[in-house]
Amino acid sequence: QVQLVESGGGLVQSGGSLRLSCAASGNSIRLFWMGWYRQAPGKQRELVASISSGGSTNYADSVKDRFTISRDNAKNEVYLQMNSLKPEDTAIYYCNRGVILAWPWGQGTQVTVSS
């Protein structure tokens, strides 16, 4: 079983940047597609970025050209670099593999963007 711990969130002004980290333990994630998800108050959890085991990436239209997902298989970690942040990016951010086969969700990391 993989345990996931997200970190790096915080309060930032509109236009600012944050780098989120997702540390996995219990097993290697190097062979797995991984995603960053977010959930804003009153909204469903949504996938914002994903990275395949081979490093191919995909992004939701709302974050394209602003967010960059990456991974370090040696460290068993996944990252999300978030630039040009907007108030609508405010949410709790989580990492995991596909939702249907998700590992236990971590606590996430809160990102708050002030206008």
C-alpha cells in the first residue's frame, strides 16, 4: 500500500508561484501514472495535471501554460510547479494515481490565492 503526503501549499497573492511536493512511501510509484487533483469548497475533485511513468504530461485547460508537473523516481516524489496563480486556483491539492484505483488519499495541501 502506498502512502502519499502532499506539502508546499500556502497563501500567495495573485500572480505568485508555489511548488507542491508529493512524497510516496510504502512502495515505488515509478511505474505508475500520477496525477495532481484539487478540490475547491463546494466543488468536486478535479484532475489538473498528470504524468505518465515515461514522463508524458497532460494538463487541464484551466492550468495549461501555468502549471508544470514533474517526477523524481529516485526520490519517489511528484511535483507541481504553479506559476501565475489566480484566485480560482484556491483549493486543497492532492496527488494520486487514477481515481478508480486510487491509493488512500493523503490530507492534501491547501493553496490559497488572494486577489
